[in-house]
Amino acid sequence: MSRLCDLHAIADGGALALQAEVRGRPEPLVLVRRGDQVWAYRNRCPHFSVGLDYRPGEFSTYRGQVLMCAHHSALFRFEDGQCIEGPCEGSRLEAVPVRVLEGRVMLL
């Protein structure tokens, strides 16, 4: 396991961009948080393979429940990356396994 960030580096109900080595290669990630839970995904919309951020590292989230793609307005649930509205409805973000241990977000 490798440390990605502290839990509190991610706003509760918000998202954080970072670069991490996943399976031996650098990947842009987006981490989303609700309370003490964190989920990580590759920062890539399944609709058109573009980043989800509207400016580098800046994301739109709604009520701490969904992440919005800045390019297509697709909405993705935090807990499973499922697209619930937009042009890629039914698709999912590509999950990256993480765990919160002692206030730190760890890449598995």
C-alpha cells in the first residue's frame, strides 16, 4: 500500500485530483469523499475519454453524492462510479482501490 493523501485533504462531499502510480504507470486520479469514506477513480469520463475536471484539479460535485463531468454534465455516484444521468448513463468510472487507515488514504 502507498499513501495518497490525508483524509482531510479532500473536502467532505468534494473531490481531489492527484497523480499516482497505478500498476506501474502514472495515472491522473480523482478521489471523492463522504464522511470517512473515500472512493478513487481514474480521472477519465467513459463517454469521451476526457478528464472530469472543468479546470485542472477543480471538480463539480452535487450534495456530496455525485461527481459531474465538466464536459458532458454526466453525473457519477461517489460510491460506485455509476453514471446515473447524461450521455454515458449506465457506464461507470474506472475504480482504483483505496482504503482509509488512521486518517490517511492508501492506494491498495
